[in-house]
Amino acid sequence: MSVRYKKSEALLEQVLKLIPLGSQTFSKSLSSLPFGAAPYFVERATGSHFWDIDGNEYIDFTNGLCCVSLGYQDSDIDKAVREQMNNGVTFSLSHTLEGEVAKLLVEMIPCAEMVRFAKNGSDVTSAAIRLARAYTGRERIAVCGYHGWHDWYIGSTSRNLGIPKVVKELTSTFQYNDLESLKELFLKYPNEFAAVILEPMNTTWPTNGFLEGVREISSNEGTLFVFDETITGFRYHIGGAQEYFNVIPDLSTFGKGIANGYPLSALVGQAKYMNTIEDIFFSGTFGGETLSLAAAKAVLIKLKSQPVIETLRIKGQRILDGVSSIINSNNLNDVITITGHPSWSFIQFNNCSQYSSMELKTLFVQEVLKKGIYTLGSHNISYSHSNRDIDELLSCYDYVFKLISRAIQESSLYELLECKTLTPIFEVR
């Protein structure tokens, strides 16, 4: 048992008897956190820091898997939630907050004329697909990126156990920045695609004309074009990646940072498509839950009144530049790269002559956690991150990348590992 994570590991042993993997989310479980070298339970958080149950403090660059965009316990958001709590949470009728938040979204997001709320990103991407199938009378879906846990999408990945074969066969993948891969799908299944759904950006910047090309192909084929902005929304631009890249989809989904950690997601789009929701079944008890809506209203107002987006970009660019410099100074360009948008960047590991990318990543995770930096390789910047936080991140990386470089040169990585090697959660098919 690890001394640093003694309480976490003892509690995990108990919780594993009650909860599969000991967590509700793969990214917070044994699947992503190496046993013996990582914490499993948080006690409290404020701003950009959290403390695990062993009392270890971390600067958090994961931020609730991108959903905490302003910082933990943001005073403006928590004040709005407490005030609403005094009036109630969930009611027998719709609450005025539903219309108020919907109005803000319509004002901010280019494609939004109407709005429906849910709780998770998976809820609204699935609603978008059902809506597209109902509107077009077609069944096939073309996907690019990650879109949640529901059958229609996850059946297209390697983690497809329990998904009916007939469902798997209705979803096809195409490659980001490769218009030909999308065109091939339309040639193979002419007039069969209800929707093309993609993350407008993940780790890689769109090449010139790619997003515009997907928009054009979808329109020409009578297929609804859906942006999954669960993460890019309210990070890249106040109007989402669609405004940032000036490519407007028919429908779009938002979540994560919409309510600074309170559970809320939204499906938005043009009215001629959104009105189809009246004819399908997309209904949930907690879609109008008011604490999350109050949080969302406060978040959206803050986005409009304070330089949140610009601050995320500036601080994130410091990380991109600093990490690139550290990689170069340690001659690790063939092994480690940093990619992505400043507000949401990624460290990626490549196989080297004697070690796999996952072995290198495991050593990285083990060592950064020791240094009080919480990241699994991504940097989800929040408004609360300070310059000192970023200085400490870069100082940590300077130490850890030197260690990785030495481990490769001396073939000593296995001696340095204090845990089993991580394995990927799933692979896109």
C-alpha cells in the first residue's frame, strides 16, 4: 500500500465491493489512475486546487473533466445557486429559468434558435441523432470524435460489448481532416445518412476548408450537420467553436462548462429542425432542475461581462509555449508532443525504441501526481488558474521530462514505475 495514498487505497478497496471500478466515470477510476501511484477520492476543492482524502494538495488541470471552467466554488455561481435553493429545486411545472437561460444561449450561439436542456453530453448528442433521424426519415449516422456512451455511438468503438449488431451497423466513422473519408461513406450509402456529427476540434486543428467541406457535403446530401460542442462550447469562443471557426451547423450540443460543474447540457439549433422534438420522445424529469439552470445563467452572464475566454486563451498559450520549450530542451520531440487549442491542450506520447506510449504516459502520471499536479495529460484551463499555477506546472514538467529522457537513455523506466502500466479505455473503430 502506498504511504502517500493510504486512505484512498483503503477506501477504494471498500468501495469496489459496492461500485464497479469504484467510480461512476472511467476517467476517475482504476482504468485511468494507476493503483499505487494515484489518489482516488477528493475531499474538497477551491479555485484551481483540490485536496484528496489523504490531505495531498493538487493544482487541478483536469477540472472535473473540463466542466469546471471558472474554478471550484466560484463566488458568483455559488451565490446564484444558494439563492435559487431557497426557492426550490425541481417543481411540478416549468420554471422561468428555463426560458431565461434558453434566451441567453440563443443570443450567444450562432446556430441556436431554440433550446432543449438535459443533464449530460450523451443525453443531447443522442437527442440530436434521434431528431435527425426523425426529420430526414433516414437511419445512418457518420461520426468523428467522441460523442458519449449511448448505443448509437459507442457501438462504433472497441468498447461495444452489449450493443446490438444492427445498431452498430448504422454508425460509420470518418477521419478528421479527411474529406475523402466522408465522401466515401456517402458513395457507399447514398441517401441514407440522417446526420454527420463531429467535434469541431479535439487534439488537432482543422485544416483549411475541412469544416467548411463537411458543412457543404452534408447540405448537398440533405443530411443534418451536428457540432458536438460539449467541450469546445464556452471555451474557444463565447459563441462556441462554430463562431470561432465561422462554420455554422444545423444542430449543436453543449455541456461541460455551461454551468461550472453543475449538471446541465443543451441541444440547440435552427427552429425548423428543433420543432421536430415535439414529435419524438425527448423528455426528462430533471431537464429543468433549477440549481443547474441558475448556475448556467450566472456562468453565461459572467462570460459576457468578464474576459473569461481571452484569459483561458492567454494562460493556455503560456502552457503550449512552455511545454514545447521543455520538450525541445530535453530532445524529446520524437517521443512527446503537445497539441490542441490553448484552452484545451494535450500531451501525447509516442512509442520509442524500447517503451510503449502507455508505459511512458504511466511514468508521467505517476510523477506529476507526486509533484502535486493533477493531470492525465490534458490541460483544461479554468478562469481561476493563476500565473503561479502555470509556473508550477512547467517546473514540474521540466523535472518529469528530464526523468523520462534519462529513463529512455538508460533503459530504466521499468525500475522507476511503482505501478502497473495503464491501458487505453477504448479505441475508436
